[in-house]
Amino acid sequence: MIPRCCIGLEVHAQLLTRNKLFTPQSLNLPSSPPNTLLSPFDLALPGSLPILNMECVEKALVAATVLKCRINDTSRFERKHYFYPDNPSGYQITQNRWPIASDGVLEFGDGKKSVVNRIQLETDTGKSKRAAVHGFYGGVDEDAVGTVNLDFNRAGSPLIEVVFEPDIASPSDASLAVLSLRNLLRHVSVCDGRFELGSIRCDLNVSVWHGE
């Protein structure tokens, strides 16, 4: 029996906008010092309120259009609760049940397609990085062992999550689909597509079974 697989993609793409999704704070750059691009809302401080950045909405609509999605008459934001050190609010603002767009298609390769279930706007988290444990003159810096540094510059940055149906049949097709989506989003200036900076990230949901 030959093993077969079924792959569904979830691709997160950071939007090419000037400001974050719910604040006028500038977006993080690789050269930005840690924890210098923050607003009260990014840190979930009491009393801070969101202001929706319409440039983010426009970028999401561009992505929905090139992926041939249906633009929904109503979309809403909701909180997805989870706890992690680089997520100061204890939840992510997303659109799982009321996305901005649905029912699209990505064409890739030689006539292949993957169905887009939905596109949703959501916020990114901060970053966590383990501290270097080696001292300047070698050896181990005991004070750094187990230390995790948190940088919240990225918190609140605008993402779109493109959720595909589980209709891809091979790892090579999955890779080709991700690259095709990356190139498409770069072409319409929705995302810079820089894997090395985490501007576009991908989760794979894989099912494997024995075929005939």
C-alpha cells in the first residue's frame, strides 16, 4: 500500500502598511531597537482603545481580489485567547468566524488549484529570544541561563491569514503553492514576502493514510 497525504495550508502574511492594525504606531524594522515602537494598546494597558487602520483593510481587500474571493458584507473582530510571554494581552484579535473574505482560489503550477476557505485580518505577537549564555571571554554566563528576552515591537502588526482547504496532495505541491502565493502578494504590494524576517509564515495541517 502506498502512503498518501492531504495538506491544508494556513499562511500568515504581514501587510505592507505604514502603521499597525489598531494603532498609529509605526511598524517594526530589523534595525529598530527592542521595545521602542509601542503604544498603550499594543501592550494591552488598561483604558487603551483600538483605532482600526483602514490601510490594512484595503490591503486585505486587494489580497482577496487577486485570490478571487467573495468579499463579505459583514466582517467582525473577535478575541482568540491564549497565553504566551510574547503576547501581552493574553489574546489575539482575529476574524475566525466573520472573515473579511471567503471562497477564493489560488492557481499554481501546471493548472493546479487550492481553494481558499477564508482570509482574515489579525494582529501579530511580539518576539521572544533566548539570551546568549556564553560570556565575552568564553565560558558560561550563569545569569543568562534560562533567560528569555521579549521584544514587543512586532505586537499589533497587521497580518492576513489565508486559510486553504486541505486539498493539496504532495509536499512539492504545498511548497509550490506557498511560493506562488508569496509571489502574488509581492506583485500587488500586499506583503514583502521575506521569509528570513518572518514577513510570511506558513502552518501545514497534514493527514497521512495508506492508499490502495
